[in-house]
Amino acid sequence: MRRRISRGMGAVALAVLPVLVYGHSDRPPDARKTGAPGDGETCELCHRFAFPNTRGGNVRVAFPAGLTYTPGVAQEWLVTVADPAAGAATYGFQMTARLVRDPEQAQAGDFQPADQTTAVRCDLPGNTLRGALGCPGGESVQFIEHTAGTATSTWRVIWVPPAANAGTVSVYVAGVVGDGNREPNGDDLYLARYDLAYAAAPPAGPPVLAEQKPVVNGASFQPGIAASAWITIFGANLSGSTRTWRGDEIVNGRLPMQLDDVSVTVNNKPAAVYYISPTQINAQAPADDALGPVEVRVNTARGAASASAMLQRFAPGFFKFDSRGRRYIAALHADNAQVGAPDLLEGASARPAAPGEVISLYGTGFGATSPALPAAEVLTSPAALAEPVIVHFGGMAAEVKWAGLSGPGLYQLNVVVPDVPDGDVEVVAEIGGVTTGRGDFVPVLR
């Protein structure tokens, strides 16, 4: 009884419903067709039989400054739509940039046409091309797109970032490929998302690890790490940028061992690096049979820093949905809705668990699987834990339907919620005599 999860560590994936497309060969599309949050049907009403990202091509954006921006400093991007279909005749695209804090309504920066092949369109309901006075005040987001379908599959786009640090900017782009027959079939659609980080000033010196708890379990943030599990490193000057790995950095199923100039070793073995920032790094510890104190080392172009961590056979911990309060376990219902109070996560549906229901809990550090799986690789098939795990809700034992790895370093425990009272119920898991500790909760409501 296993359910697939697309990402761990609380990262929010771009969820795109199967949409259907026929390229606009004679006119550009209406606004909100990029696949970004709030962008509606994404051409679903008038385009059919082309499911996104299934035909072997892609839509890509080349960023001269990498995935970063300097406030107010304009960038020129190159948008390219590629498709292997022999009948590809016309191409088009639409792009938008949004602030992560409000991806449906918060415009990030300003688009400008680089030449006559592109134009800026205002948001619905006006859905007009932007005039000399800009977009109407009530239309908060904007789009840049092709002016007409063309045999040319590349466009230049100018983007002026926000005037100040606005946090992460998400760029959503849709590329269409038409076969020229003006029928609603035989056309292709490609979607992509890029996250641009504020380009902070380079760190003043070499990295420095925190004096207290410099290396901890990546889920519980407590001391003690396990082989192939996620770890978190705290400190200062750890990186000159803030970002997670990109899809193109996962090559042949291998996770990246370095982001920008930052790499990590655990017991002199390289670790996969998922997230870097000036104060925090998230990495997957390598496979290792050693037990006891090991050196965790952060390497950068400006120097290196290291600290000792206790490598254990088991170091179980639960990820949290509420990253600030760190109270509620990352858990899903059978329909993939979050387990939690309705207001747990802004913009996401959540509801409490019910007694008798099977929910999935997510964590790291639960030890070996059968069969054994390598670290730092994309998981192609789930694997069950090699040893049994015990789960208690409020001191009451829960039936464990299945437990094992469902992603790199990401453990999934499918459990039946026991007949416990309504409210926030503390959950404790134990494997090999080691527990997840106290303070992890799941809300329950009959």
C-alpha cells in the first residue's frame, strides 16, 4: 500500500493538470495560459490531445545572470521552444513572473518587448495588450508572449526585476508547437518553471559553522544523523546564493554533489546538495557503514569549515508542514490533501485525520531498506524498511500498513489512525530502539 510523493522537505511542486493545446498560429493567446498558479484552464477549452511535456521537446529560458536577479538591473532572456515532431510548423510562448509569497496575484518586476516579435499582455478580465500607460490598475499580473505564430522558435525577452529584494521570483513559461493544419490535434505543449533568487552580496569570508547544533537531522533539527538521510547544516557565509537544485542538475538519475561553489562531505564522502543559502545547507548524507563521530565539512571557493556529527544506524525524524512552528508532521490523506487544520498552509487544502483512516507520514533517518538502495540517486521504485517500525498516536499503537523509502532519503509510513480523542495528537515512531522524540503532532477530528 504505497503512494507516490513528488517532493520531500516541504518543497512545493508546480502542480499542472493535464491540459490540452492547439497552437495559436494566427494570433497570440489570451492572458493566464502559462501554468502558473491562478492561470485557469491553460488553453484547455480550445486545444486538445496534447498533454504537457510528453512529446520529447521542451521550453527553456536562458538566463545570463543564472537563476538570480539584482534589484532594478534589467536582464535579457532567450526563450526557446524545441520539438522533435517532423510536422512542427509554428511556435509560440507565454511567460509570467510572480513573487513566491503570492504566486497568483503578485507580479514580479516588469516585462518589456525586445523587438516586434513579442508583446506584453495585461491580466484578465481586461485581457488587453499593454498600452503606453501600462496595464489597468486593477490587473495585478502581466504576461509576455509571441505576437503571432511563426516558424521561428526563439524570442528575446527583457525583464526588469523589482527595485528591492522581493525574495524568490518564480518564472512560469508555456511553449506551444503547432503542425499548421488549424485542427485541434497534432500540436504539442511544454511547461517549465524557474526560481530566481535575490543576488545577495558575496559572503565576506570563508564559511563558519554554528557553535550550537551545527549539523542536525534534516527533519527533526536534532543532533544525530544517519547514512543516506537528510541533514541540515547551520552557520554563516555558507553560500553567496540561495536556491535549491534545478532539474537540469540531476543527470542520469544522479543528484548534484555541488550547487554553485558549495559542496559537502560526510566522513570524507561527498553528499548530494539540495539547498544552499548563507545560513543553511540541506544535503543527503552518503551511504556509509561507519558509526560514531564523523566530520561534516562544507567546502566553498572561499574556504572550508567542518564540525563533528554522530553517525547512527537510526536517526528517525518527521518532516513538518509548518516550517516555522515545527509542530505538525508532514502527512497526507489518501487523496493527497495535507493532514492539518484548514488554515495550516496558505493556498493549500488541509483537513484533520480521522480515526480508522490511513494516512502517510513523511520523515528521514529510518535506516536501511530491503532491497538496499544507493544514496544520491533518483528513486525509481519504493523499497520497504529492513526492520519494523512502531508508531504511537497519543500512546496508542497504530497499525503500520507499509513503511519504506518513497524518494531519495524520504521515508513514508502508511499508518491507520487509532481511535484517539479529537485534537492535536502527539505521534512517536520507533525503530531499532530509537524514537523520533517528542513534540510532533497530527490533528485528529471525527
